[in-house]
Amino acid sequence: MATDYDLLVIGGGIHGAACAQAASARGYRVLVLEQYEKPGMVTSCKSSKLIHGGLRYLETGQIKLVRECLQERHYLLENAPHLVKLIPFYIPVYKHTKRSSLAIRIGLLIYSLFSKKTFKSIPRHQWSDMDGLNTKDLKTLFQYYDAQTDDQLLTEAVMASAQRMGTVLYANTIFDSADCNNNQCTVCFTQNAISKSVTTKLIINTTGPWVNQILNKIKPEQSVIDIELVLGTHIIVNGELKKGIYYLEAPQDKRAVFAMPWKNKILIGTTESIFNAPPETTAPVDADIDYLLTVYNAYFKQHKSTADIVDSFAGLRVLPKTPESAFTRSRDTIIHHNSEENPCVFTLYGGKLTAHRATADHLMKIIQPFLPAPTKNMDTRKISLLEK
Ligand SMILES: Cc1cc2nc3c(=O)[nH]c(=O)nc-3n(C[C@H](O)[C@H](O)[C@H](O)COP(=O)(O)OP(=O)(O)OC[C@H]3O[C@@H](n4cnc5c(N)ncnc54)[C@H](O)[C@@H]3O)c2cc1C
């Protein structure tokens, strides 16, 4: 039976934008529903803004994720040079640092082999020139390269690229419900206080922290993955980091925290605390702000206090519920669907800003058997995000 769309994407964050881009690149008719006025206004503007392989994921054996993210970093540097920039990262290793200089050197060696970008140790005579970094008990200062972006603008750029290829975006539009059978879904939504509906062959649910709430509004009943929402707070403080991004080990719990230059200020983040409230109430918490100030002050001579904070923001990670701590839990993206009962709905759990294109590409391969043959064959690895 003919439907209005081939794919209806719920959620205009980075993953919704990437799925729309990938589907339009294959010639499918795509509609995106986004509840806010523009794409990327939830988690996808609250990240640490790093386009990176995730050096620390080597420690937990997430080699595939690191390689994939570094590959994606390469494509983004090519396709979005105005939004994604390589920047030096510094890892100070002190007498009290949990990871030894040798362990970090080995990690950086593997990382540099994957990324084809070298790393080095900063000679001692240059340490006094490092943004006021504490040098007492400093043993080694490593430098390597990763990339930084403006996550909100990147999300908007990916969505704009999808729209140029035919995606229709309904902003200020709230998904209400869907009724699916084996061949199609009727999707109901509210736009400017008016209830409307369209038909689609498939639904892609990329609603970040709302994923399971959305699944509960779809008939027939959808299975859900048990998840935990993990709050990550960032603060922006007065000051400047001229050299690049500092990769710090939190003295409190040995987690990684970044201090980064950001729009002529300093961005510090992030934290990880379990969040048990509705996603729309997400906000930075005082304990996390104190934690971040304590980390920064442990490393830099010029201390910061709450009076230096000019802004703060918080986002939610979607992680599968497991007994491990949030910090060590796998960051792999999960693509979920009720294969037998209802092949019409595909849901994306978790994910990385960095890997959005690869994730969407992977999802396209999974949904391909449920769609007609693609009418176009554009390779998203080669699509420029620069507006022509
Ligand atoms: C603190 C933190 C730091 C991070 N740092 C990094 C980093 O440095 N690098 C990196 O690679 N990754 C990072 N990540 C991961 C990355 O930011 C996320 O994986 C990504 O932004 C999630 O995007 P998304 O599209 O899945 O979800 P979201 O961006 O949350 O998008 C979901 C969208 O669905 C919409 N929506 C929800 N319900 C409805 C409805 N009923 N109707 C219509 N629309 C709806 C929402 O409005 C929203 O726009 C970080 C994550 C966090 C939380």
C-alpha cells in the first residue's frame, strides 16, 4: 500500500539528522518530527563537543568503537572543516596519577596508529608556558591531537544536508502515537496545536532520553531495553586556555575530565550521575559543579570559584542498565527492533556525536530489507556539510 513517507524519524538530534541524511542519500522519502524549534536542542548541544576516538575507551577494550570514531573524525575533518577542528590535547602525568606514564604512552601509541596522528612529550623547559598548569610532581606531559566542534551547529548542518537531499523537517512538532501493522504505520503528531497524521513504511526512534517513552506510545506493544539515564554536567568559567584541551584525572574518583577552550572562556566537563527524573527537567546539579571546580583547581594555579561560572549545562547519556559504573560502561550504540512481531519500528539507544554518520549507515543496512530498493546511492562519507 502506498504511504506518505518511506521513513519517519522521531527526534531531530544528531542521530535523527544523520538517519535522515543517510536515508535521503539513498533516495528515500523522509519526514523528521522534532518537538523543539530547531534540530539539536537537547543532548546534541550538551555534549563535551569532542570529535574523538575516545582515548580512554582503549582501557576498557572498546577497540572497535575507538577505530570507528577515529575514522569518522577523519571524514568530519574533510566534510565539515568549518565546524570540526583538530586541536592539541595535553595529558599531565603526576606522581599521584593513577595511570603510569608508560600505560598512557602505550595507549597514545595505539591511538596514534589508528588516527595516523603522532603524539609527543612536551619538554620540561616548556611546562611553565602551559596555561598555569601545576608543575609540582609533574612527571610527563603528553600532547596528542583530537578534534573539537560546535555540536549544535554540527547537528543543524547534518540536518540541512538531509533537507537539501529531500528530507522534510517538521519542527515544533510533537510525536503523539503510532499504529503499526506489518506493512506500514499511521503516525499521529501535534503541530501548532493541531493534530495531524501521516503514513510511513518505517519509524526510526532517535529521541535520546525519551526513547522508551516513545516506544510506549506505539501499537502493537513494543519491547524496550532497560536503560539508565546518566546526567553529565558542564560548566563554563571565565578565563582562557591558549594551548588546547587538558585531559585531567579527577582526584576524587580518577575519572577523566576535560578543561577546554570554548568561545574565549573555559569549558569544564563532564560528570556522570544517575538521573531518575523526566528528561525535560534535566539541569546541572550543585554537587557536580563543585566536583568540576575541584578537579580544575587541583591542576591549575589560578583557581576558579562559583563566582567565575558564566554558564552551565547538562545532558543525559542513555546507557544500558548494568551493574558497572557509568564511567566504565560500554558506549556502543544499540539498534533495537521487535524483529518478529513488528519490523516497522527501529530504535537507537545511546551513541556518540562523533560516530553519528557510521551509526546511521549501520542502521540503513539493517532496515534495507524492509524497504524498496534505494533509488540513489550517495556515499555519506563524501557529503560536504558546507552549504553551497
Ligand atoms: C554530557 C555528555 C557529553 C557527551 N560528550 C560527547 C562528546 O564529547 N563526543 C561525542 O562524540 N559524544 C558525546 N556525547 C554523546 C552524544 O552527545 C549523544 O550520543 C548524542 O548527542 C545523542 O543524540 P541523539 O540524537 O540520540 O539524542 P538527542 O540529541 O537527545 O535528540 C533527541 C531529540 O528527540 C526529540 N524528541 C523527543 N521526544 C520527542 C517527541 N515526542 N516528538 C518530537 N521530538 C521529540 C528531542 O527534542 C531531541 O531533539 C555526550 C553525551 C553527554 C550526555
